[in-house]
Amino acid sequence: MAVPQPAARPSRVEVTASLASAAPLARGEWLDRHARWLFIAPAVVMILIFSIFPLVASLLIAFSRVRLRAGTYSMTFVGFGNFEKQLVGSEQVHFLGQLTAFSPPAWVVVIAVAALLLWWLVGYARTQLTVIGLLGRLVTAAMLMALTLMLAATLLSGGQIGTLGVTLFYVFVGCAVQFLIGLGLALLCSQITRGRAFFRVVFFLPLMITPIGIGYIFRMMADTGKGPFATLWQWAGLGGFSWSADPWAARLIIVVADSWQWIPFIFVVLLAALESVPRDLVEAGEVDGASSWQIFREITWPEIAPVAATVMLIRVIEAFKLVDLPNIMTAGGPGTATESLTLHAFFAWRSLDLGQAAAVSYLLLFVTVVLCVSFFNLVVLRRRAAMAR
Amino acid sequence: MRNRTLAGGLLGGAAIAVALAVATPVRADKPYDGVTINLLTRPGPVIAGRLEERGREFTEMTGAKVEVATVPFADLFQKVLTDWSTGTNSIDVSVLSSGWVVELYDAGLLADLSDFVAKDDKLKVDDIAPYFREFNQKVDGKTVAITVDGDFQMMYYRTDVLGELGMAPPRTWDDYLAIAKAAHGKDMNGDGEPDYGSCMFKKRNAQGYYAIMSLAAQFVQSKGTSQGIFFNTDDMTPMVNNEAWAKAFEIYKATTEFGPPDELNHDIGDTRALVLAGRCAMALDWGDIGPLSIDETSSKIKDKVGAVIMPGTTRVLDWETGKLVDCTAEICPHAIDGVNHAPFAAFGGWTGVINAKADPKVIEATYAFLSYMNQPEQSNIDVTIGWTGYNPYRISQFENVEPWVEAGFSREFAENYLKAIGDSLNSPNMAGDLRIPGTQRYQGIVLDRELARMLAGEVTIEQALQNIHEGWEEITEEFGREEQLKLYRASLGLGAS
Amino acid sequence: MSIAPRPAVHRRWLEPARIGAMSPLGGIVAYGLLGLWAAFVLFPLYWVVVTSLKLPVDVNTGPYFLPWVDFVPNLHAWRGLLVDDAGPTFRAYLNSIIIAFSSTVLCVLIGSMAAYALARIEYRPRLVSILIFVLALVGACVAVGVAGIDWRVATAVALALFVLLARALGRRFPGAVHNGDILFWIISQRILPPVVTIIPIYMMFQSVRLLDTHLALILAYTVVNLPIVVWLMYDFFTKIPIDLEESAQLDGASRFLIFFDIVLPLARPGLAATTLLVLILAWNEYVLALFLSTSRAQTMPILVAAMNAGEKGILWWTMSVVIIIMILPVILMALILQRFIARGVLLGAVKG
């Protein structure tokens, strides 16, 4: 609302009076005029204060060797030393895994992935080419290729995978399983009429427990000596076998615990999204005689896809940081089989090797950012655009 | 930070109180009235519980208030170091692992307590067992820590199981393996299920590496505590890539065959639970099993358990060649009946250290409190109680059976248990834990990880030892070889080389 | 429908009785699967409850399932934590409640405002300004960290430099970023694991003397959870039809009025779900709590971790008690917020 313009030059008294009466309005107007900044400023300022200094400081640490001493700390600049140690130095086996010569299946996979990526890039270049778009896709492709090479040189050729490979396993296998089960439960729950509130609260329970607590709960659950399934375990003839001594079994148990904890998150958000899908659309589909699969694919999925993409992005980011469960359930064992990257950094940090901890964290950051930016640009934004259209 | 101003206010109050105390003789018996001691340790009841109880007594006596705060064990060192090195100084005293003392001392964070100890006649410093008096409490000849708990590992065995088998308690590791093999699969607690010959904690990033060091010490160290088990004391070359450590790794791996199937994921808590449930014929542990075994709410093995000094060996490392050689009187001067024992002060025990930056009056009061904890009148009772987590470190604690019998031990078991403790503590060949800067990295990262990988079959023993050698050299280079050598020698009671 | 042919017997099971409902067979399968999952969720919790009633010897010689049948329940763990150790337990409990609730309110308020702004207003900050800003701040951090210059001086110089340079260069380089980029920048704040930023954050709080206070943890939790709020609420806001706001705007309502009186009530289901999620994250956080508190502001998760008595084993029974008493207030909140979520569903149905 505009302040009424005085028609003629007012006397002094009038000005004072109108100013006094307009003061609250003026303040409201000031707020309103600057609303576009006032809305976003608190969040941005807080994040800036809390992110810039720690980010820069930890980046400095990643390039240094730090020692805490009385009343001070000493920092020695070591260049890329900390990163070199992880990628090519004494920590390579720990970080990347035991690199061996490619086996035939590894060659097949590498060539297949390379061909796929090339096909994707060429396809993009032919249709809608921009410099930034191409650059972004090149980085994405390079990262995917590098990860494929790493997996081919370790897992597919019979070598040990390092903490990077283990983390990727947790992220991709874990998140896929969680998404499928979470979506399935949300769909089921949105279909039923009675007891929905009950299931919603019950399914949400695991998320309420502190992650450390979940680690301990699952350590109890998975104890094959005195845990609740011990009898079943013995009866199945597995008395002499321990999941904690087998790398893949141990990783699987961690994924089970992680899923127990995080499926509720996906479930709740997707259920909220499903419930906001307009009912008339679905009913119209039913009247037209569409099968439930068709209704899901043509009506429901496009409606919930943007939320699903957001939820998965958040979940993937958290999954890259998985640390409490392997730390408590196996402490990274057997050997280094269940050690995630964050746990790797955490161990270094606990032993006060701050430089290594920061270097590992930044390598993790790099992988996560490239993968998440790709996911965001290629999936989330596209879903949102489809929704807007 | 409000804490400091509060403490400051209290100190002002204390000054007035002291002034009053001079004026009014009634208050003279409470020298530290108004002083607040902020103590940080690991959560109770273990360790912290007794500190709180004794703290209340201490307040009664001296007027100083003892505020006990706790953080989880695994994060304690980080927390203390950060608080003191960044100048936050919200903590006056911490009761922590003696393994961290040298690193804190090296960073210049610890108050020198030598003068206090010299003037303290209640402490009865000569009664403290030599290893704890000379190595655990001192760095560079200065007393900077006060022991409240003595930690070293012993071997426990089931008297009934070994009796049935007609076997004597193990003297060497060959004996140990033989007994474990014979006992494995027998039912030891009457539930009809087969039990285990040997229980050892092997979980990663837990206590697994203490067991391997306990084992290796037997083969590496034969010439007394000052020899050490980790590095060459002339040039800091790791003494790890040799037949002695290889043998220790072999035995460690071999015991897995006679243990529970998920032993690789057992930390000491899991192992103790099994021992107390009567499922293990033998176990390696600190002194705690003794008092814990007589507590019938958690134990099924009361009066069925015995203890001996850590099994030893007749073949020890020749430091020149890296090979194992037979013991002779010259090579193994401390051998008992030809068997070399090197009881390992794993972890070293809980000790109190005082912030050098604390107020002098607070330092004085804090010393008085730590001394109170350590004095025989208090500690000789505390060590007989299982839940305190305190284990013996004084000579009078294992020479006098009576307090133990009063605490509920049978006389026979008390004598057996105290003999094992005495044998260990009196041994001039006691092996000390590593106590130099970067200890957590040498042990907790490199040794622990390679050990776990070896057990999981990711690497062979030779590769693991080679990796440890290289990893340790890398850490030494990073911290500075000269500096590390100086401190390593200091921690072994040796002067400059 | 009345002229439809008589259904064959098997169709009774497969066809829904009316549009929008499930067929009976589908209903059985759905309830069966949901029940199965409920069991999978509830069993571990049941085990925690029975463990809290066990003596150490029952835990160590187990498994025992049913109190009174398999073992004699005992309240020793409950007594130990709530009676013998009442002081520290209740202090931690109170701290957790104060910190989690305050930070949640603050975080949801700030976060949903930002999310709304990003959903409705187009921002195009200049790329070059951002670059200069970041460089100025990085310079300031380096100056503080390496050269040891007082942080207040460094910040002032950096800001002055930024204002000058941004004005000078801003017009020449018109490249700008979009809302989507800002959104991604916000979520990217959660990518770096806390272990690497914890020491700098500790030093920040130390320099303003806020360590071991509630305020430190409230601020820290608000910031770390902001990205989640912004992201989730952004999606919920974009779903609200814009017509209502546009007509309100025509009536002369200010943005603040529109936001608080029209948009927030419409977004209530999403708001409730987000609040619950953020509350849970703040309630359960461990690493920051460990470092920013010593004794007076210590929260419950530290108590859970403390029950692993390190070299003396894990106190399963007491840990179970801590887990149970920790989850109770959250369940309460969930039940309260559940009503809002459910009401939102009704609203959606009406709207649809």
C-alpha cells in the first residue's frame, strides 16, 4: 500500500502529525519492501557463519599436519601429502582397496560402462549442447568411470575393496533397498482404510531412536551367542558360522540395521506425498478401467516423483556419512570389511591425526558432491520441471 | 566459561575463607574450603563412581568440592587435550589412561607433582609397586601422574575344568594352546552345550591389540622393563618385523580355533560376559576377573577360577638377528624355571593428571585429593571391590590377604589370585605399554588394523608385520625421530642416548 | 454399476467393493505385509524393554524372552539410573529437552521462511559478488588461522573489501545464480562429515565463550538441520496452489501476513512432519553434543554412549533403560503432531 501523497505542501505541524501516525505503517512497509531479503537472510547468514570458517579451517587442516600443544597448536603445511597418502601412499589399500590386474569380467564391465557413458555424452552433444551442461556431464562421466575402474580393479578382479568401495555399497545397495521398501510400505499404507494412523506411528518408531542406540540394539539382535535369534541360528546349523567373520555377511547386517533406521524416513515423507495426490485423478483412472499398475505409473508416480527425488537425495547424503552403525556393531571389522569412509576419517580423528581425517573427509566430499550434483541436475530438477509442466 | 568466573568467585571466597581460617582456628581443619575441583573422567560406576564417593569424603575433610563430569571412554583423550590445548581450561584434573600421560606431558599441559610427592608422607610412595612408581607416574624423572588403578594382564583358568583334564595351569604359550585344544567343546557350565577352550577379545578398535602386545611381550622382552617391546632404543627402528612378533601373531590366530565363533567381534565386555557365564576354560584379562567372579549376581564361576602370571616362553628374541633363540641364564636373566615372563602393563591403569594452567590453590587441593585416592588406607579397600574398576598396584595390596577375604573371596582363591598379582608386579621384567606422542596411531590405527586384517585373512602374517613396520616408521618420521626417541627412552626410564 | 453381470465367485476376492477401495484379497495381503513389517520394527524394541528388566547374569546366559516365564524381571537398571543416579540423568534429560525443542522451533521458523522465499521469489545474486564474498571470507579465515590476526579485525576488513569490490565489478559481469543453485548450496552443507568441522566449530564457540552452554548447542543444531527444513518445506510450498496468495496480494496483504496466515496453515501436514524430523535429529545428535558440552549442557545421547563402559564391557540393561526413556517424549510429540498430519490429509481431500 502506498502512503497517500499530500496534494499540497503541508505545514510543519501536519508533517509531524502524519509522520507520527504513519510510523507503524512505515515500519510495516519497510519490512514488506525488503521481504524478499528478510525471508532468506536469517538462514543464509547462519549457514555462512557456521560453514565458511569451519570449511576453510578444515581445508587448511587437510593440507597440513596438526599437533595440539599447550595453549596453541602447530600446523605444518604438507601440500597434497595427506591426499597422496590416501590415494597412492601407505593408506591406498585401506582407502581404495587392493588394486590388482583386471580379470576378464572386469574388462567386460569397464568397456561396457565406458561405452554407455560415451553413448550418453554423444547423445547429449547431438541434441542440446551448452558449455556448462557438457562440462558438468563430463565431470559426472569421469567420476563414474573412475569409480568403475576402482571397483573393477578390486572387487571384480578378486581384490579387497577399500573404505571407498564399502561406502558405495552402503549408499547404493542400502538406499535402493530402503527406497523400494519405503515406497512399497507407503503405497500399501495409503491403500488401507483402517489402522493407517497406527502403522504410521509404529513404522516411524525406529527413526526416533538415537543412532548410537540403534547400533547397540542391532548388536544385541545380531549376537549369535546370546541374542534373541541365537536359538534359531543354532537350529539352522549355523552354530559354527559367524556373520562377523564374513565380510559380505557383516556388510549385509549393517545394511539391514541401516534400513531399519531409515526406511521410516522415506516411508513417512512418501506417504505424505501419496496422500496429497488428488483423489479425483486416481478415481477417474479407475473408472476408465486402468489397472493399478497403470494408475501408479501414469498418475501417482509423476505426482510423487519430485518428493521422492528430494527424499532420496537427502538419504544418499546421510548414507555417505554412515558411521555409528559400523563403529558400534563391528568397529569396521572383520579386517576393514565394514569400514565406511566416515569411520575411516573418524578413526584418524580419534587418534588425533587431524590432517588425514580432513583429507579423507574432503575426498568423501568430492565424491558425494559430484554424485549428488549430478543426481540433482539430472533427476531432481528434471522431475520438478516435469511437475511444473 | 561462566564456569571460570564462578570458580574465580569461589576462589575469591576461598581467599576470604583462608583468611578467616587463620583468624578463627575452628575452620583450620578445612584447608581448601571453597575450592572447586572440576574432574573429568570416564562414566561410572566404574572409576567415576568411587571418585564421587571419595570426593564427598574429601569435601567433608577439607572443604574442597569435587565435581565429577564424565564423557565416554573413547572420546576422553580428545576432549581433555582439546580443552587444555585450546586454553578453554574448564577441567582442572582428569583421571585417564596412563598411556596418554607422556603425550600430555610433552605438550606441556601437566602440572609437576614431584614436590608434593616428596612432602607427602601419607602416600607411602615406597609401597607402590616399582613399575607404577617409577614408570607409570613419572616422565623424565618428574612425577606428573598419580595412579589410582593398576592395570596389567594375567591369565585366568577354570580350576575345575583343568582339574578334570588333569592339566596344570599354563606356563608357556605352548601349554596354553594344548590346554585350549583339550578343553574346547566340553560343557563347562552344566547347560549341556559345548563351551570354549580359550576366550580372547579380538574386536577391532576395541582392546584386541592389548592381547597381542601381551603375547608379543613374552617373546620380545627378556632383559627388564627398560628394554621395551616396541622400538630399538638406539634409533627408534620398530622391533616388530621379526620372529617374536610373528610367533605372537601365529598364536593369536591359532587361539581363534578354540574360541567362540564370533570371537572376531568380541570386545572385552563380551569376553568377560562369557567368562563369568562359565563358558571359557581360559581367558586373558586384567585384574578385574578376580573381584567380578565372586559377585553372584553376574557370575557362575565363584571359587572355580584361578589366576597365574601371563604364560611365557623358553625362546626369546635375539635383538641383533631378529630370530628366536633358546633362553639361557644370560639371555633371560629374569626367567622363572627357565621360562621368560614379561607381564604386560596393558593400558597402564587409570591415573590422575592435573592441568598445569589450573590455579595453584586448585592444584594443591587437587593433588591432595589424588593422594587421598592413592593412599593405602583408601585404595587397599577400593581394589577389593569389583565395581570400582580399581585393580591392585601397591605391594601391601597383594601381601595382605585379609581385606580380600573380608570382601568375599575364599581364602584359597584370594591366595592364588594375589600370588599371580605378586608374581606380575614384582617382576623386574614387566613390560610397559607404549606411552609416546602418537601412541593412539601406532597402536589404535596401524597395529590394530593390520592385526584385524591378518585375522580376517586379508593379509598374511609377514605382510601384516611389514605393514606395521612401515606404518610405524612413517608415524615416527612425522613426529620427528629424535623427539620420539627422546620420549620413548624417557618413558622407559632411560636417559638421553 | 447395477447392470453389471453377476460376478463370478473368484471376482468377489479380486474386485474392490467400490471405487477407491481394495479388493478383499488385496486387503489381506496388504495387512499381512504391513503386519510383518510392524513385527520387524517392534521386535527389537520389545527386546530392549525385556533387556532393561534383566539382571546381568540373565543377559549373559540368554537368550531369555518372556519375563516371569524365562527369567525373573528385576528393576535394578531402572533403579540405578532413575534413583541412584537421578541427578545426572535428569540434568541430561532436561538439557536434551531444552536444547532439542528450542533449536527445532528456531530451525523450522527460519528454515521454512527461507524455503518459502525460494519457492516463490526469484533470486539472481551475481556470481562475481558471491565469488568475491567467498574469497574475502577465506582470506579472513586464513589471516586469522595462519597470521594470527584478531578475528574481529579480519572480518571487518573482509566485509569492507567485499562491498567495495562487489560494487565495482558487479555491473561488468552479469552472470548470476538461480534459486536451484542456492537450494543445492544449502543442502551441500550437510555433506561434510561432522568429524572434520568439529574442531573449528569448537574453536569458534570457545572464542565467544559459549562452550558448555545451551545456547551453543541450540545454535549448532539449528544450523545443521536448516538444510533439511529448507528442502522438505520447499517441496511442500511448491505444491500449494499459488492462486490464494495472489488474491491475498491483490487485497494488499504483506508477504509476512501471507506467509504466516495463509501459507503456513496450508502447509501444516508438511510442517508437522518436518518439525518431527528435525526434533528427532536434534534430540539424537551425538558428536556436536560431545564436543560443545562438558558437564552442564550434556545431553542424553552421551548417556547412551557412556553405557559402553569401554574396557569393562557394555551395560546392556542400563543402556536399554536410557533408550526407552529417550524415546518416550518423541513418541508423545509424534502422537501430538500426528493429529496435525491427519488433519492435513482431510484438508487435502477437501481441496482435491
